[in-house]
Amino acid sequence: MINKVEICGVNTSKLPVLSNEEKQELLIKIKNGDIDAREKFIKGNLRLVLSVVQRFGGRGENPDDLFQVGCVGLIKAIDNFDINQEVQFSTYGVPMIIGEIRRYLRDNNMVRVSRSIRDLAYRVLQEKEKFLKEKGREATIDELAKNLEVEKEEIALSLDAIQDPVSLQEPVYNDGQDSVYIMDQIKDNKNTAEKWIDDLAISEAIKKLSEKEKMIIDKRFFLAKTQMEVADEIGISQAQVSRIEKNAIAHIKRLYK
């Protein structure tokens, strides 16, 4: 697939590349209903689709099919992109394209995964999401096994059957102006543009905190440590941790609004 020049009748070696300024101008026109601008923007971002499709090589899938599915993801990204957000279109578009292709591969491969394994995998994913909301951290395999009353090996097998592990450092797109890596993407379980933008806005807000605030937020909400544990680690009182945490959350809320 990587060396395939023509996909779906498109000569990939001659795909156009748009500058950031051109993209912004076209996006404004698209939001105003300009059909020609929309067509030009789609053609100017087919390299984005191609770069994502190349990540899924070696699976025996037809590259033309994957390219078409990726184009569907591109069009969805264009239709849902908010030009008022300070986000590069490629940063927003890549996870939409990846999501569309993954759904296609999942649906296309269902016959190869037994229904019982697939159903268990979805139960596990639901339990993981529920546990995260209630406890504020990821559930362990032991905890999932206990809550679902199944063996740990069954959980591992079911999750492995429906998803492919990738490196967080793996680049998924680079057009010479900006690179997008797996670790840059924010997971969207509901596959809605609105939730993805909300998560990104919160992530950007956290970046604007002080170093101490970011460290405490990270330890409290991403590493699931107690205020006392954080206080012992960084050498301040639990009351100070509590105060800094509250100030950081208030700051995030102000920036998020």
C-alpha cells in the first residue's frame, strides 16, 4: 500500500498541498456555504487521509477501500470543525479519520472475532469507563475481573481481539508544517466533535497553569494520589496541596469558559 501511487483513481504523487493561510481562508468560505471552496479543501487534504491510511498497511485490506473510508472521516471533520477554536485542522482531522477507519476495520473483522469475546470486550470497556468516572482512575485487570466476575485472561483476550496496540510516539501525520502524534490525540469514546473539542480545551487550559499547579493536578487526577500522598512527595502540607488544587481547578474553569 505504501508504494501504491494511484488510489481510487487519484494519483497520490500529485496531490496538492495547502498552506495554513489557504486552509484558513477556505474554511471561512466553507462555513459561508461555498461549495467550490469545500471541494478545493477536500482535495488539498487528501494527503492527510493518505498519511493516516498508510498506518494501516500490512493488514491485507484493500487500500482503495481504506482511502474511501478515510475520506468520509475527512468530510465529517470538515463539516464539524469549529474555525473559532485555536486548533490546526490537521490536529482535529486526524483522530476523526482514524476513528472512521477503525470503525470500518472493526465492523469488517467482526466475523473473525466470536460474538461472546466481542460482547465481553464491550462490557469491559463500559466497566472501565464507569470505574474511571467513579474512582477517578483506570481500573486494574484484577478489579475488572472481580466486578465482571470473569477470569483475568478472558478480559485480556477480549480487549486484544478488538484493538491494535500502537506506540504513543508514533507519528500519524506530517505535512512539513506540523506533526501529529498518537500521544497528541485525546480519546473520544463517543466519537463526537463537541466532546473532543471540550477535552482539548481543558488540556490547553491545564498547560497554562503554574508548574506546581500542573504537578499537583497531574498527581491528583491522573496518577490518582491522595492529597496526603502528594504533600509527602513534594514536601508541603496537605492543606497547601488542597489550596493549590482548588486554585488550579478554578483557573481551569475560567480558561475553559
